[in-house]
Amino acid sequence: MKKIFKGLLIVTSLLVVFLIGGMLLPENLHIERSIVIHAPAAKVYPYLSDFRLFNQWSPWAKIDPDIKFQYEGAERGLDAIVHWQSEHDRVGKGSQKIILATQDKEIKTILAIDGMGKAYSGFNLTDEQGSTKLVWSFDVGFGYNIPGRVMGLVMEDELGVFYERGLNNLKQILEGEGS
């Protein structure tokens, strides 16, 4: 009986340490990456506001050539929606909807990713003497979700790599068109 009580005390202590430690981790995660594309914002913006064009440079669309897309709502811009489904674990299943679209300036989307919940992504475009500085951001709140907060520690680097890859893909497409 003494050994059982001692075992329960150890397990309970570890659980308390995990919970307290988890609550000390950041509640929100913000990731952003940027690039300068030698093209005007009017040429960059369509690749952000139209999910059919977005998938030409998206790093996830390149991971799984068999990914399935379904589009609904507006064709582009505000209220455009894409649903995706992939057997590849890095792509998964989810949807994305444009919730704010300011021509040649900004796009905001809400993401619903299976197993993760909701997050927000955005693009800000700034003119830089005929070129466009493009900032791609991602925001998610974990609330009291301790496993989510722990996952947030590795998401910064992993998602950041995908964002950099996507921005470089877009840069190659746009600058390759002879902007």
C-alpha cells in the first residue's frame, strides 16, 4: 500500500509540474516571414487573393501532387474558400477562407486545420520603389491547451521554413514572368 501511495504521489507531482510548466509557455504564437519581390503589388496580389493561383506557389501543394482541392464562395478575394485533403501528414486536411481583402495591400484568412483548430494567416504588401515587400504571417491562440502551447515551441521553426519556401516560390514565379 505504501508503494502504491508513493507511486501516485510521484505521478501527481509530475502532472502538476507539467501543468504549471505548460501554463508558463506562451499562450499565443505569431510567426512571420518576409521577402522583397521585384514586381509591383498589383502583380503580386492576385497570387494571394485567388486560391487557384495560391496553390501554384504554396509549399504544401508541392509536397503532395495528389492533394485534392475544392473551391467555394467567391472566385477570389473576400469570402473565397478552399478546402484541401491530403494523405500526406505534413499537408493533412482543412480549409481556408479570406476574411479581409484590401486590393494590393492586405489579405487576412482564417484557417481551420483538422487536429489543430482555428488560426489566422495574413499577407501585407508594401511598395518599395517599384518592388513589393511581402510579409506572410500566422497567428494562433492556445488558451489553456497545454499540449498546443508545447507544440507552439516547434511550430516557429517548422512553419517558418515552409513560409520561406513559399515566398521564394512566389518570387521565382513573379520575377520569372519578367515583371
